[in-house]
Amino acid sequence: MNSRILGLRIAGSVFALVCLAQLFRLVMHLEIIAGGHRIPLWPSGIAFVITGFLSVWLWNLSKPGTR
């Protein structure tokens, strides 16, 4: 495995972890307060979709022979 494939898989794994964290927040309805302001849940929904897409995309790019 070369360093490019390894880098893509590591980045894909990081995006997958972030995706799972966003899904966990959505399912558990966790409240986040930053600077005294309540952060709504809808940004987590958007982040879930985007990071999930990026994770799948990077893992597909890491397959040998994919250009």
C-alpha cells in the first residue's frame, strides 16, 4: 500500500468518525452551547450528509486502480 492510498483511507476514516458523531448528536438530541448560544440540530444534519459523502468518496478513491 502506498502513502497516497493510506492517506486517503485515513482521511476517509476521520470523516466517517465525524459523520458518526453528528449522527449520534441527531439521534440523542444533544444540546451544544457555545459562547452562551444554543446550537440547533439542523447543522448536524447537514454535516452528517457532507461528511458521510466525503468518507465514501475518499474510500472509493483509495481503491487500487481508481483514477
